[in-house]
Amino acid sequence: MKIFVLGNAHRSGVAQEVERCLPLLKQHCDVVLVDLLQERALADQAAADMALVFGGDGAILRAARQMGYRQLPVLGVNLGRLGFLADVSPREFNECFSQVLEGNYRVTKHLMFECVIETADGSAKSHTVLGLNEAAVHNLPPFHILDLELEMEGFAVSRFNSDGLIFSTPVGSTALNLSAGGPILGQELQAFAITPICPHNLTYRPVVVAADKSYSIRLGRDVDEAVVIIDGNEAINITHRHRVLLRRAPVTFQMVKVPGRNFFQTLRDKLHWGLPPGYRCEP
């Protein structure tokens, strides 16, 4: 098996954990690349079968961007806080990786999206960004309410008066989307969640839509400028002259899952979803 070893060396403990695991990895695998600064363009590297990512969920998001349109199955080792995507702890790694070496695992495939920023009249070259979690349109100082127009396949859907709008994948539904009151989506669904941020009207509610359609967002004429933030990392300023096109990407994000782990277990363990309150009676 050929593997990439990736991670966030700026996070405490990552470099040490990789150093601890490398002898085991090199004993059983061909380690093609070790990149803990996430600087290398992986599409330019020799082919590999899997990527091991050490760090938190942010490290996995950056690894997905590194792989670009050549996505590999990812096994995440959590050295961050929540670790919703990187759900293998360091103490579990040896056992989990042994199962991987024995072929006792499955690969789940997850929706990714393309965010295309283009001018409405085609006067400038469009800019395309590949994303995994979400694209969020936010207001800018002095933080006036945004007037946003949403279309699907060229047909009007709605106009939103809000602080912004979140366009989320199922993987991203437990991130910014959930914090803004959006729904949790099963991670292998082919759907997007559209969630307004602090809407000015109580009738605005999140909606789940099919991923086989393309969606576009425009700013109202009274809005001078806003920003589109992809996966909490890349920020692109837009004006009413721009159109933000959102569509399913031609590639999928792939996660390695070993037996005994599933989406609902992760929801319970990480987010305490569906668990009763822990009431305590004071003496």
C-alpha cells in the first residue's frame, strides 16, 4: 500500500505522533510523501492508495484542498478538539491501521462542491474553488443586512434579508451550518442544506435541496460588497456585479471507516446528539 502522511505541524503533538507512527507505517507501507506543513500540491505527486491525516478536522479540510481533483481515501487521526472527521484517536491508531492493512475497512464517498465566482456580464475570468464543508456569503463592515437573491437552474427561489447565507454539504452540515440552526444531514446523502444567517424574517427556514442542480447567489443592488468564505479558509470579495455559482463537484471526498464506527455513534460521542440532559440533584 502506498500512502501520503499529511497533517498540521502547527498543532501541538502532531509532529511527535507522526514520528511515533512512521516506523510502523514504513514497515508495512510505501510512504510516498510526508507533508506536515500542507504545502505540496498532491496532484503533482506519485500516485498513492490512501492519505493518513494527523490533526483536527481543519487538517482534513486542508488535505482535501491539497488533493484537489485527485481525491484519495482519508484516514484521520484526531489530535484536535472535536475531531468529527478525524475520528480515530492516537491510542486507537495501531489497532485501526492493522484492520486497514488486513483490508477490513470500507470507503465512504461524500459530496464535494465547486464554488464559481464569475461576473454577470462575463467581463472577467471566473474563479473556481473546490470545497468540502460549505460556502458562506457574509456581510462586511459596517455589517448592514444583505439582500441576497437565490436561483436554481436559472429560476428564482427566494430573496433573503439576512447577515448571510450558508450553502452546506452533508459533511459540512455539522459545522457552521449546525451552529446557524441548520439541519444535520446524513453524510452520504447527495444534497445541500441552504441556511440563512440571522434572517430578518421569521418565515426564513433552512431548506434541503438536491445536489444534481446548480444554484446561484447574487447580491441585491443596494449591497456594495460581501465576502464568500469557502470551508472557513478561502475568502473572496464580491459585489453586485458578481454571480456565485454552486454545484456538485466531479470528485468525491472519501473517508476510511473501520468496523464499529458509524455516523450516529460519532454524533452521540462528539456532539452528544440524542442523549438526555445530565441532571444532577444538589444535596
